[in-house]
Amino acid sequence: MSVRPDAAPAVTVPAPAVATSAAVTDADPCCAAPLPVLGRDVTVPLVTGGEVTYAALDYAASAPALQRVWDDVAAYAPYYGSVHRGAGYLSQLSTDLFENSRGTVHEFLDCRDDDQVVFTRSTTDSLNLLAAALPADCQVFVFETEHHASLLPWRDARVTYLNAPRTHGEAVRTLETALADRDPYGPALVCVTGASNVTGELWPVRELAAAAHAHGARIVLDAAQLAPHHPLSVRELDVDWVAFSGHKLYAPFGSGVLAGRADWLQDAEPYLAGGGASRKVARRTDGGVDVEWHSTAARHEAGSPNVIGVYSIASACKALTEAGFGTLVAREQHLITKVRDGLAEVPEVKVLSLFGDDSPRVGVISFVVEGWNSSHFAAALSAEYGIGVRDGLFCAHPLVRTLLGSDPQDVGECGAPEAEPGERLLNAIRVSFGAGTPDEHVERFVRAVKELVRDGAKWNYRTEDGRCVPAV
């Protein structure tokens, strides 16, 4: 990656490594090897003695970083410098790398030519940025099934929360009915997920976008769970904005993206006021300050940019593209079938679903086990089998309660209700996986579920800070 020729003498950062996987045949793409990720050889102790290779099955919360991404960042690290702020060699290189990364993300998302790519801290940050940029008196429509990142940022707007649909058709009809009753002359925004962080089910995004536009509304897509698993085209889906996080796209923590139409973003006050967002600042005679803000993406990127995080997202975009989403999707469906078939053999297990068993989905599956507190079950998977999953309400409390038919409980944000190991509580267990997951991990998970249900836990557990943990 060389700096702009008009900015500084050319210099080259070592080229990004090529994404690698085992050879894949057209006849059986699911036999591809998982993409190399950090932590794939980490071993963890078991309470029953010995150690085992850790099975990371909590990709929906944070996917492990691809080895390719880590290598790219390490290759760039010696060239690290300030972005947009220095005349020096490394500053110019870092600026070039930062802006080229913006172009890589633009291409990865298949954005329209005039769409902006704004770098943020996460999906949550991206949607809060958009919420702050809404025109006055904007109406927002959001399904109660959304992750809290999509459900909660709209506090300064008029919000209509839509009931959970049970089919794709019902989702579209529910939205159309709500939009038909709105003020037809004011601005409106629909917020919808691409894939549920609870059930993994895909939503009818293209159809919802068509319904929104037919009623004069815009739509933003929460792609946090979609972008790591499926190819994503802003043009084809015809969404106005898309948001996602680096830490779910196999990049390290601390970076995210909001990409889409520029007009609302250009018309809004900067998300953060400070250096980088301002183009010109001058003192007035009355002692005040006049500010001219940027009209580009920089308007909402005040402060020193996270060039490492941005470059890691771009590297992940390239790695997934080069690996081929056709192969990645086929292999993930192979893993989904293994898990769903295995859980179906355990009568005590109930898999949660909004749209039904035949609904297309990504590698995210939530379930409950009859007779078990989910925190206890998850603790046993970790302590006795070296398997990391998630338990609780998954920062999607209304959806999980709808799926479980439960009333609100006293739970911490995104956490699990406090319970003794034997106490029955209405919360769930989530297993999630992706491009870096080997078959052995999901096979061990299915085997562990069957053994725990059949034989019970081998260890005693107690409650500590609201969670079940192995007793000393």
C-alpha cells in the first residue's frame, strides 16, 4: 500500500497476506477447512482434570480475529503514524492506508457511488450516530425483535415499536400497515436486522426496504450478524444505510462502520465536536467561535482516528472476499445442520425460532434445556468440556421473552438472571460459529449436550456475582 504520489515519496507496507483455506471442490464446498483464526490452538483446564483445546462457540458476541487480519496489522504496525495530521512520511502513509481502507469497505458493501463510509466504534455507535443525525420530527419504526443496539438509540425521535412477526410475509405486512398510518409528509426511518442475534434467522430485508421506500421512508440495516456470514450488497438490498462491527467480522475490538446516503449525515451537527470534524475555526469579535464543519465522512469522525481498527476491518473484508462467500456459506450450513440434527436428538432441548424450522439462517442457534438453569448448563459446558457459549437474554430482552413466553425478570443488561444451579429460569443458551470453526468444535458441543442431559453435571456449582461457576 503506497502513499498518494502527490503527498509523499512512495513507500510500501508489506502486502496483505492471501486468505488461505484447504482446497475446495465444486462438488463439496462444505469440506473446506476453516479459516485460520487467533486462539485456535489455545488450551484450557477442565475442572475434572487435564486440558482441552478451547472450542470458541460465541461468535455472535465476538468472533476471533482472523490470522490474516492480525498478520496485516502486524506488518503495518512499524509504519504507524497520525492520520490527516502530519506532513511526515509515516503520517502520510497512515493517512493513505486509512482512506484506502474506506474504499475497501465501500467495495465490500457494494455501496452506491455517492454513499459515505463513516468509521465508528461499533454497530451500537453507528446507530447512535444515525439517531443523532435524524431530521427534526422524524418517525422511527423498529420491530421489538431487534438487538438493543437497534432498539434503543431512537429516544429523541417518535418511535413505533412493531410486534414480533412469525413469518416474512407478516413482517412486511406489519411494516406496511404501520407506515400507511404515519404522517405522509414527514421524514421516517425503518430499522431492521439482517440476521437475528438470537435465532440466526435471516430477515426479508429487500422486501422491507421496498415497503419502506413505497411509503416515503428510509431504512437502515443492522448487519452485525449478517456481514460476517453472507455477501452484502447495499445496491441489491436497496437499503439507505448499513451498520456493522469489526469485532464480529473477525477483526479486533474497537471499530465499526456506518455506510450509506450522505444527505442526512451532511445536514446534521457533527456526532462529536472536535479536531478532524472541523474544516475551519475562527474567533468572532464578540468572543465567540465560528466553525465550518466538513461535509465528508470526516464530519462525524472527530478526534484521532483508530487507524489500526479501520485497517483491520478492511483486511477482514478482503480476507472474506478472497475466501469466497459461496464456500463460506456452504461450509457454515454444513455446521448448522450438524448442530440442529444433534440437538433434535435430545427431547429435552427446545430450539428457539421466530419464523420456523425451515427459515434460512446463519450460524446462531439459541435453545433451552428442560430442567436446567441456562447459566448452570453454560457453566458446565465450559468447565467440563472447554466449550464457550453464551447464556442469558443476549441484549435482545423483548425477543427472547417473546420466544420463551416469559414475563420480564430482574436481569442485568445483557446478562443472566441470578440463580442457584438447580433453579429454573426463563433465559436461554446460545451457540454460534462461523468461518473459523472446525467440525470438531460443534461435534464436541453436541456430544456434551447429550451427556449433560443424560448424566448431569460431574461437578458442583455455586452462584457468584449472579452467575453459576464451579465450586472450589
